[in-house]
Amino acid sequence: MESLNRLMGAAAIDRRVIAVTKLSLTAHTTQTKATSHTIRRHQQGREQVSGVGILLC
């Protein structure tokens, strides 16, 4: 009976670890998307700035 309880406890811990891993993976993916979006925005900004620079010249 005790070994069954240990197995159940281990399974619960495994589930928790999996849930945390999924959460951190989701957070990481979201962060990566946000970062690439920010980089894209910066690149577009630079292009706009260089376009304005050409107009000013």
C-alpha cells in the first residue's frame, strides 16, 4: 500500500513538472515572438528614418 502511495505521489509530481515545463515553454515562445516583432518594428523604423534622410538631403 505504501508503494502505491509513493507511485501516486511521484505521478502527481510528474504532472506538476510537466505543467510547469509547458508554462515556461509557452512563456518562452511568447517572449520570442514579442522580441522578433520588436526587432521587425525597429528595422521598419530605420528604413523610414533613412527614407526621411534621403528626402531631407
